[in-house]
Amino acid sequence: MSRASRVRVRRVYEQADPGEDGLRVLVDRVWPRGVKKEDARLDEWAKEVSPSTELRKWYAHDRERYGEFAERYRAELAEPRAREALERLKEQASGRTLTLLTSVKEEQLDRSHVAVLKEELGG
């Protein structure tokens, strides 16, 4: 199985960095507020690897729930559709940088689905 040479996390609101970003993939289930699709500079929108709406609402970025959230999210990532999308991302990013884009607030990134996803991708 191939691995990305580097996995980065950036907020979708930040300006794209063509020299550093590599493959740019939005990993949120809901389109970010205030961002026009033509301005996002995405290579892909991988909704399949984002947490379910139910899980996202249950978690609500409550730091005390993060451990259980991460477990539940990993279980969702093990489901066939999500696993297939995850493997596709790994293959597409093989040998180059993969930048995971999210609308999660800066101070919540380390306790978000993106932190779990980055780990699952080998970053």
C-alpha cells in the first residue's frame, strides 16, 4: 500500500500554496461557509472520509468526548465506502504532499476529525 510522502492540514479559508500543498482535498461533509467552489482550489472533495452528520453533531467539539469521538470515527472509516475512499486518497497522494482541507477552527484542529484522518493516512 502506498503512502503520501507528507500529509498536511490547512484551513480551507487559507490561500492555496501551489508549491507546498500538492493534492488538495476537502475532508468536511458540509461545504465551508463563505467559500465559493471556484475559489477553493480543490483537487477533490472527499465527503466519504468525513464523520457522519450524527457523529459530528454528537461530538460538537466537546474536548471531553474526543477519545470516544476518535474511536467512533475510526469505526466509520473502517466501513467499506469510507475505507475505499481512504485507500484512493493514499494512492493518489503516493510520493507527493497531501493537504487535507477543513473549515474546523484553528484552535480545534488537534481534536478534530482531521487529526484522526491524518493519523489514519500515515501522517
